[in-house]
Amino acid sequence: MLESLLYPNTVAVIGASRSPGKVGHAVVVNLINSGYQGAIIPVNPQAGTVLGLPCYASLEAYGQPIDMAVIVVPPPAVKPALESAIRAGAKAVVVITAGFKEVGPEGAAMEQELVALCTNAGVRLMGPNCLGVLNMHHRMNATFTASQPPVGGISVISQSGALCVAILDWAVKEKLGLGKVISIGNKADLNEADFLQALAEDPDTKVIASYLENIEDGNKFLQVAEEAAGIKPVVILKVGVTQAGAKAASSHTGSLAGADMAYGAAFKRAGVIRAENFEQLFDFARAFVAQPLPQGNRVCVITNAGGPGIMAADAAETIGLRMVSPAEEIRQRLREALPVAASVGNPVDVIGDADPDRYMAAFELVQQDKTIDGIIVLVTPQNMTQPLALAQRLSAAHQGTKPVLAAFMGGEEVSSATDHLMAAGIPNYPSPERAVSALKAMCDYSAWRNRPPRIVARFGVNRRRVDRVIQWHVRSGNKQVGEVEAKEILRAYDFNILAGQIARNADEAVEIAERIGYPVVLKICSPDIIHKSDFGGVRINLANAEQVRDAFDLMMVRIQRRAPSAHLRGAFVEKMGTRGREVILGMTRDPNFGPLLMFGLGGIFVEVMKDVTFYLAPITQDEAMQMLKGTRSYALLKGARGQAPVDLEAIARALQRISQLATDYPQIMELDINPFIVGPVGMRAYVADARMSLAGIGNQDHDEVSH
């Protein structure tokens, strides 16, 4: 743990100021006002005292060792200040000063000088260009914002100093207890992974909440985040994840897998709870810090108003929570306790004239129900409600065996009640949907904590065949692996590849078709044409020699007219496969997190709806099945609306084999199997079309022709 940074006994403020409005003044004020019990050492050659504290012209003049230095001098003076802090024995340095790599190459060079100094001295550097660090558990506010929130178990890591200011001010208003608030700034040395690790080991931190714009080292982050999430909840709001920052990609997988998908897959693997916005970041954190984890995803809603109850039920079912009715014994006792007009299903509606007695009768019965994993209490302030009395009794009756979240809806009439709930550890939300969303985050995290051990299967494969294909492409300088060679690689990984061969002329096409048997498919074979069907380069269900000959000749004429610069190797003649469900399997290599696997249904589902899921390789059998279940169209695979179910295990095995291939061969940058044809159990799934691209080969021999 970063003891010298988070729990220092001596803090020097280099650039301390007597002038209100200066950052060096604000840091000293905040250290004093936070009740910091260690020694505060202001350093300023122009001042004798600062805020009643002796001020030193330099750390050499102070003459004693320090634990941490906070540097707030102009950029050219930062390096000498850092050198003096190192000589004084500091093990941690916070550089609040801006004007480094965020302003350009000259600033970046200055920043690297600071890093080199710290690395050589074994000193950890936070910043530059940051707000500072606050530790309410140590009564230390070494920032330049005066907000002092209550002490609590939520610790915050933020890449934005301005957002830290907003968080601190908001936490004061909301009476939300915080532990550490860490502004990481430019991350010249210490970054999000370092602080995740430190807060995971910090006994005073119960929940880690973080705002991040980018992640420096994907592999290190994954490892540290997974270890941290195994100890306590980690909630992250990740911004800057639009497609604009993603590399241009020619494959379906690459074009669909923007940075957002990669981060989502990484967070899922690591057990990180992802917040979609600022509200969710602290909605989730509040639930985690105050309530026990649910044992499952069965939720019961108690309400005194039908509308909010329906809102909660709709939200719960939409995001995957199970709205289960109480057990029969509990329902019978509810009938006895509630008026005839009340509903004892789910939601449990105690109706609008319910007083605290009626509410509590319902709550205590539902709390006893072992078939319910979490409870949401909805309240609208009607004539008989008595919100404060209800909040007091609710918090007293909560046994802490399952999570209870509240949504006391309204304004002034419920304000004292919501204050009491928050103080008692029952998080309150202004709407049913936000309460439901927080409970879903808890259920997801609980399921991740209880996941089975990750066992990644290894399949017997023929790596020599793959090596031969890749080496041929390296020698030819062609990074695009077309259908024929891509299928050779997939055959080596035990994919079912139908019989086929390249024909250079119509006579050869007929000979191959006669040999493999009709009907056949004819596909153009060119390293320059990626999307064959866009150029009339695919003919299916050719039933005899005449059709094959005519299709070959016509295809060549048309493609030479449409793509005159394309190099044509001939046409691939392939056995026509059995009809089945078309799915797409793929992989793209993310620069931060490595191979990212994709699954989706073919056709409109991927082209228009973009109904796909992503997972980081390597994957387990269970994770492969989760990829299938993660699509909206999963029901079609299972056989919804009269459709025949398909062999889900065959798709899962294929995804695992792609996972192994991507892990075995880091030079494969993108891979598409589109379509992969799968049918009912008993029909062997097969690869209808495939292609790949390789890294580190340089420019292709020919420009690609695409749409």
C-alpha cells in the first residue's frame, strides 16, 4: 500500500503561499482545517510564516526528513523542488502544477525528467496536473478544494481533477461518506492500477469508485482489477469510448468492436461493475457500501402506489432481474395482514392508504421469505404514509440478511425520511428505475464473485499447417488471408471445412465440381476483393457442369469490368452445404486488452441491429455460452416462435477454438467466420466463409477492393 502518500506523518507544501486565492495557500488551509495530526511544513523563501505555521525557505532549511511533498510551484521550478524533496527523504510526491505533457512535446519532456528522477530515487510520483489527495480516514486534505465530506467507506480514483471537485462538493450536500479521493492527473508514474491495488489492500475502503478516461496498461489493469474485485466492489465510469478513437477495420468484428466493446469485455472479465453515467457511479457505490450482497437475482417490490410498482417491475425484467412472487406460505400470511384490495403478488401493493404498521407487516414477511434475494421499497407520500416514521421503522427492522433499497419518491415531504434512511445505511433513490439498476449491479457482482473456477480447455490442433500458411503470407508480403488459406488454418483447429479447390479456368471448375459432387458453390478468389458478394463474386446451388461453366465465365467477365485492377487467382469451387442457421464468429486484437472474441447471428442481426457480444480471450466453456446468451436474439437459437433449436454447444466449442487460435498466434489481428452454419444437434456445423488479416507484414501487394 502507498503508505507515504495516503498516510504520511509529515507533509511539506513546496510553494505554500500567504495569499488567499493561491493554490499553495488553499492546500495549507485544507491540511489545517481537515484536522491533520501530522507535521505540516510550508516551504516558501519569501515568507516567514504561513497561516501561523513556521515557513522555511527550503527543505534544507527545515533540515528534517519528510514523508510526502506537495509541489505547487510554476512548471520550471518543479524539477528543483522535486530534487529537494528527494534529498529530504520523501517517498511520495504530489505534483499539482499543470503545464506538462497535456500542453505539448516540451511539457512531455519535462514530465519525463520528473519520472526519471523519481524512478532512480525509488520515489512514487502522483500527477502532475492533479487536484491532490484527500484521505478522510487520516484526516488529511492535501488538495486545493475546501469541501470536506463525511468519513465513509467509498474511495474515489479520478482522472479528472475538476470532477473530483464536483464529487467532493456533491458528497457534502448528499451526506455521502468518502474515504480516499485520489486525483491521478497525467499519470506520469502512479496510475489507476497502482491505486486500485492500494485501495484493494486498504481496510478502511469498502467500495472503490473510479472515473477513467483511458487505461495505460491493459494487461496490468486486468490483473489488478480482478484481484481488487475479488476483495471488494469496484465501480468504474469509463468515458471516451466512442468509435472515433478505434482503428479502421475491414472485418465485421473489427468494425463493430470499438473501444467501448473492448472496455466492456475487460470489465466483465475482471468483475468490475460498469457505470454508464455519473449518477450510476454513486448509485451503485452507495448500495455496495451499505448493504449485503444478494444471493441471487430474485427481487420483490413493496409499494403503496400501482404506477411506481409497474415502473419497477418493468425495469427489473428489462435488465434481467427475476420478479418472483413470495412463497405460498408468505402470500397467505400477507393476505391475512393486508386489506382485501391489496396485491400479494409481486409487486406487493399495500395500497395508497397504508400507514407504517401495514407497510411494516408486509416488509417483515417478505424479509423472512427465503425465495427472495433482494427487496425494493417504494413509497409515495400519501395522506396516511408518515414517511419519516416509516423510514425509522424500516431501518430498525432491516436484519441485514439481504439487500434493501428504497425509493421514497417526492420532495419536501420525504426529505427527512430519506436523510434518515441514508444515515441508517439504506440507500434511497429518487426513482424506481435507479433503485432497480443499483440492485442489478449488486446481483451481477455477486454472481461474478460466485462464478465457477475459470478452466480454459485446450484442443489438439495442427500448428504446423498454420505455421506454413502464415509463413507463406509473410514471404509474399500479403497481410490479408483470403478464404482458401483462412479455411486451411481453421481446418488445423478442427473446424468442419467442406471439400473445395481453386479453379483457374472453367474446365478446372467443372472437373472439381464433378469430383466433389453437386450442388456446388462458386466464389471469386482474389487477395484484393474482401467482400465477394458486393462484386458478384458468389454463385450458389450450381447443379451441373453447364451451370458451373457459365457461372465461372460470367463471373470473370463481370469482376474484370467492376474491379479491373484486382488480381484474380481464379474461383473457389466448394461443396454446397446443408442449410442451417447463419451465425458470425470473429476476433479482433484490441491494442490494450488483446484478442477480443465476437458472436452474433448473421444477416440483419449483425448488419442492422448490431446484436453481438464480445469477450476477451481466452474463454471458458461457460463464458462461451454466456456470449450466446448475451445477444437479444438468443431465443431464436433456442427455438423460439416455432423455430427448431440449434446446436448451442457446437457454437460454444467453435468460439473456444477461435479463442485458442487467437492466443496461440498473436500475429492474427482480425478473423471473421461469416457465416458459420449451425443446425440441430446431430448436424455438424461448418464454416461457409472465412478470412483473416495478419500484423507485422507491411503493405499488401495490391490495394484492396472493398465497398
